[in-house]
Amino acid sequence: MQLYFFLTFLILFFNYGFSKSDIQIGYRFTVAVPVEYVEGFVGRAFLMETNQMAPNFKLALSVEAIQGRYSCSMEIFLGDVKVWNSGHYSKFFMSDRCLLELSQDGDLRLKGPKDRVGWRSGTSGQGVERLEILNSGNLVLVDGLNRIKWQSFNFPTDVMLWGQRLNVATHLTSFPSNSSYFYSFEIEHNRIALHLNEGTSNYSYWEFKPSKNRNITFVQLGSKGLVLFNDQNKKIAQIPSKALEPLRFLALGNKTGNLGLYFYSPSNAQFEASFEALNSTCDLPLACKPYGICTFSNSCSCVRPSTKEDGISSDCNNGGVLGGFCGGAEAEMLELQDVGSVLKEAPKRVNVSKEQCLKLCLDDCKCAAVSFSSASNESETCFIYGLVVGLKQVERGSGMSFMVKVPKGTHLNHGKSDVKRWVLILVGVVDGFIILLVLGGLGYYLIQKRRNNLLHNGYDT
């Protein structure tokens, strides 16, 4: 049955792909869904494409296996890169079949069995006559006078295409697989910024601001960079591309959360980044799992403690974020030396002592960690975190102290903590191990070289 379906779908793909330049009202197209769930299954029927040199834009109706169910969506591709998906925020799960329909009254819909509507454009009664995909990659519904009634550019996902603009208070989002976190690229009045989100928690980890405190009204992707404009449509700043080829899209990565500007390289026949917001692994918010520290060697050291009864866990993500306990009777604060966080804009309290900062976290059940700043040129500040991610090793003398809330019951006799001693060793253990490997390899090389020289000299005598 599965093989039969696969062959049927391939025949459908090759015979039907790209047979239309637009879609008129009354159009209906159906793809079948496998009877049994097949892990990793993806089926696509390409319905339209732009008349451009490759890589060009294509519209597909797709069925994909996700967590035991099948989802159906419209997708736009630039070459082999997915640049828009109707199910980015809310997936349409169905069985048996998926129908794409442009109704007689001008509403574009995705429907499942029994005419259940899973997605719609909401354009009924607006005079819509056809669906087109423009050379910019914008999917549009237009009336008889070519006036746009709906467009995919108004519903951005995790990609921004050339010519597309994003206004203040709009954003791109990307979702790491099997994670409660998600990334966002946000357009704010005084900056553009990358954020890590979980529930109601929101922390920035990169920003770009125009000079002279000028306000942003919208941003637009041009051929040579991402351009920031004010309310008079005047350019006030730009993030330039480093490539000679024109830019094709901006993307927010769903694995790393990094922001990149991409061009097409004809010589390599692929898209390549001409700019990335973050160039160091340890500056990425999820470079390591929760309760992990990214070290100078771009490796992860686990700092997730446990009680003496449980032993020390090697899985940084075992149980996720600790939290959920508060008060001096249940918890204590563990200081991590030479450690900071890439997450910014945590709730803060100023003009408080380090002891007061610790108590604020101990008394707050939602607090998982604090960062205390005692730099000489600033007032003493306590930053309160609900997440323990984005930790990285920093140079000594930064004036910052990072402390994690842990359960009580981790102390040995004489008041020395197993956990603290373990953390101090483990933060540098990977770097130290790498140094030992390098020195050992160098020593081995010198010994072998000396031995070869002695043997060579012996043959010459």
C-alpha cells in the first residue's frame, strides 16, 4: 500500500507540476494522504512557478508527517529553500486527503474530509478572480483590475524576501524542533533585535540600532543589504551585504536562531550567507542545553547539579529548568566563576547588594538564576532570569557574577560543596583536555622526529 501510494504521488508530481501560470476561481486540487503513518514522509505537488531563470519561485501543496499525524499546507520555494508556509503558526492536521480550493466567491481554502476548513484567506465577496505568484515570491489574490486583496508578504514566517518590508511591531519567528523555545526577529522603534522566547519570558541576544537615536518605521530587504527607514521613507541605516551578487532573502535559522542575509552563488549552485548576525558559536542562545556552559573551545560543559542522593547528572537537560522551588529552606545559590549569559534585558533591580540579589531569587519561585553587576562605573544591578540557557565562559575581571538556584543538600562536611567544586573544575575541563591533547601530540611529534633523525644518521655512517 505504501509503495503504491509513493508511485502514484510521483506520477502526479511529474505530470501535473507547473502546468498553470495562475489559478482561477472555481479551482480545486486534491492530494491523497497515506492510510498508515510513515515517519519522515513528505509529499508535494507543485502547482505554479514564476517565469524566471533558476532558482525561481514555486507554489506547492504539501503533506508532511509530524508527530504521528499528517499536516497539509501551501508552501513557497525559492529553488529548494522553503520561504513561506501557510501552516507556520498553526498546522492543519487531517487524514485521507487535502484539498486546495479557490471558491467561486474568491476565498482560498485548505480543506480536509467532510469539507472541514483548516486554513483560509478570508477574501470572500471581495471580487477575487485569480491566484498568482509574482516574481518577488509574493503569493497574491487579485481582482479583475489586478488589485491585491490578499498577499503572503503580509503574513511573514521565518524568511524575508527581496523587496519585502516589515513594519514596526512585526516580526519573523522560527521554531526549533522538539523544544519549548522559539526565536524571533523583531522590528522595534529604536532597533532591530533577535529574541529567545519561552512562554511569557522574552530575552534579546543581538541588536542593531541606528545612530543618533533615530526611530525606525519599517525595514526592507534590498539587493545590497537590509535597509532601515524612518517615517518619511528616508534611509537611516543599513546592514550591508558582503557579496557582489544581489541578495535574495533574509532568514532566521530554526536551529541556531542566527540571522543571515543570503545570495545565490552561480558557481556553487547554492545559496550562501553574505552576513550573519552572530559569528561565534558561544554567542548563540541555545549553543548548549539548559544548564550548560559554552567554553572558549566552543564545547559545552554541564553545570546542572543534583543532590548527593541522586549523584551528579551528566545530562544538562535532565528535567529541564530547575525552578519551582523557593525560600532558604529549600534552595541555595551556586556561583559560577567566569561565566556570563548572552541573554539580555532580564528584569532587574538596581542599587542592591549581592546578598539582596541572592535573596530576591531565593524568595521568587520563578527565578532560576541571577546575574549581579558590580562594575566600578555603574550602580550595583541584579538581573533576574527565569531560564538558565545562553551561558558562556567569560574573561576574568568582568565585574559580573552569575548564580544559579539549586536544591539544598549538596554540601559535604566542613561546609564545602560537592557541586561548587565540580562546577569550577568542569567549566575548564574541556579546554584543559584539548590543551593536553595538543601538548601531547606536539611531544609525540618531536620524539618521533628525533628518532627518525637518529635512524637516518645511523644509516649514513
